[in-house]
Amino acid sequence: MKKIIKYIDKPLFFITIILFILGLIMVFSASNVTAYMTHAVSPYNYFMKQGVFLTVGFILFFIMIFFNTKSYGMFSKLLLLVGIGSLVLVLFMGTEKNQAVSWFNLGFVNIQPSEFIKVITIVFLADYYEKNIKKLKKWGSSLLPIGICAIVAGLIFIQPDLGTTIIYCAIVGIIFLAVPISKEIKWKTVATTIGLIGFGIMVLLGTGKGVLLERQMERFDFARPCDKILSTGNQVCNCYIAIHNGGLTGVGLGNSTQKYLYLPEPYTDFIYAIIVEELGVITGVAIILAYIIILLRILLIGRKSPSNRGATICYGVAAYIFFHIAINLMGILGLIPITGVPLPFMSYGGSFTICLIAALAMVQRVSVENGILKEKSNL
């Protein structure tokens, strides 16, 4: 226990705690009106649920940090099979939410298998490429896990959940580039993938038909959202209004006007707009700076790791957090289509919160192992 306390990354730990506390406060502020007026539940409903999710997550954190990263790999194949089975099962038994069948409704809580599969995949790839490091000059050994990930991405896509599919593929892509695969295999695979994507886009544009649903295609019409405030531009335009209202210092905690049913579910995907409205652009910028520090600390831990497993876990988790931040913020700023991606540390959500804490636990475990190994080498 002493060594764990000694070698966890303190800046990373305390910044994440601060962000989780701020997120919990903002979930209450952003959700109380919607909870009472739309869902006819207590104004504290989402605040209390998020508190439970954080408690469960941190219990998991303090369990996971006592197990070395090799033990994570032992369970990764089984968990991946369970995850794939869950993605298949959710298509037949899942609950539809926001026109996507991505959830299991257990009554007291909804579970989203696609969130768990992201973290499971990071561990699976880290363990696979560590154990098969001597075989990574062969095409089959190098691309086998990528083929499995392609199946997972396909299952997420047909829910349909385009945002999660993009993030999942991006995480897998970053890990593929980071692991010590033969450069020939790596770059030929990248070139082939880009070529196939380009060909697919040309075919879809040429035929006028695609695999995206009409509601997904509508999201690509995201330019000048306030010209379409009564239709597809409603969410982004109200985000603009919230950010404009906030100014530098905000209108005060709890004083947002856009949470009064102008923004749908402002405590999830659009919580950053409410944060800026209530606490100001200064707080919004401070959160982004905190994100940058978190990502740099994770990358530094990965760089110090003597094993490919530890480094890959860190790079995968950094990608996991970065792409959630980037896609969420770019969406509410109207730079890309809205994809329904939660904002790390801030957004309400059980599956995402628990998975994020589990991912951070793995990074901290890598930090502990780095410290223990350095201590032994100095003896």
C-alpha cells in the first residue's frame, strides 16, 4: 500500500479528483430543471445517481490498482468475448435511446456495452502485442487483433452509434501505430485503409445511397446552426447562446437559462455549454488546460514504461480521453456534426464514468510499476 501511494502520479490523481468533483456539481446544476420538469423526478435525481457511479468507479479504482498490468491481460480475452456477446445481444434485447439501440435497461440503471468495450479493447491489444512481440513482422499475427476490432466496430455501427464507432476506431488506430509492428505492415495497412475509406466515400456519393440513416445524414448539415434553430440546428445554436450568455465570468452557479429545456439533456453531451454559461469562459479554458495536463501526464507515464504493455495501455487511454474531449467540444462549437459523445469528467453517465475511472486506474498502475522497477534498479 505504501508503494502504491508513493508511486501513483500525484498531479494526475488530484487533477482528476478536482474535475470529477466539479463535474458532479455541474451535473446537479445542469440536470435539476430537466429532472423535475421533464422526467417528474427529484431535482437531485441525476446528482445522486452520478454520486453512486463515482463511488462504484473509485471502489473499482482501488481494487484494480492492487493488480499488476499482466493480470489485466489475463482477463482481457474473456472480457472481450463477453463484450462482443453483449454487443450482439443488445441489438435484440436493448433499449432504444436517441434512436440508437445501445443500452440494456436494468430498471435502476442503463448499461452501455459499447463504452466498456473501448477500455477492454485497450487492455486486449496491449496484452496481445506484448505477448506476440516476436511475431509482429508477420502479417497474420500483426493484423489478427485488428480484424477482431473491425467486427466490434461493425457491431457498434449498426446500433447505430456513429460517434462511438469513430472513437473506437480512432483508439484502435492510435494503438496500431504505437505498437512495434513492422513498418512495412503498418504503413501498407494504413494506406490500404485510407484507400478503402476514400473509395467507399466516392461510391456512396456516386450512387446517392449510403449506409447512414437519414437522421445521421441530417447531422452533417451543421453549418450555420442558428439558421436552422427550429430543426437540426437547435442544439448547437442553444449552445452558442449559453456560451455567449456566460461571457468571461459566467452568470453564476445555478443561474443558467439554457438548461430550462432549451438544451435537451444539458447534463450529458452539452454540459460544457452550461459550465461556460454559469462559470464563464475563464473556467471553460481552465478545464481545457486541465485536460491538456492530464493527457501529458498519461503520455509521460507511458513513455517511462519499460514494457510495451504499459506504454500501450497509456497511449490507448490517452487516445480514449482525447477523442471524447475533441469530438464533444468540436460538436457543441459547430465544427463537426453532433455525435452524442460525453465529455470526460463532466457529463452524467454510469457506463462512461465507471469506464473512465477504470482506464485511469490502469494508467496509475503503470505508474506504480514504473516506480517499483526504478527503485529495484537503483538497489
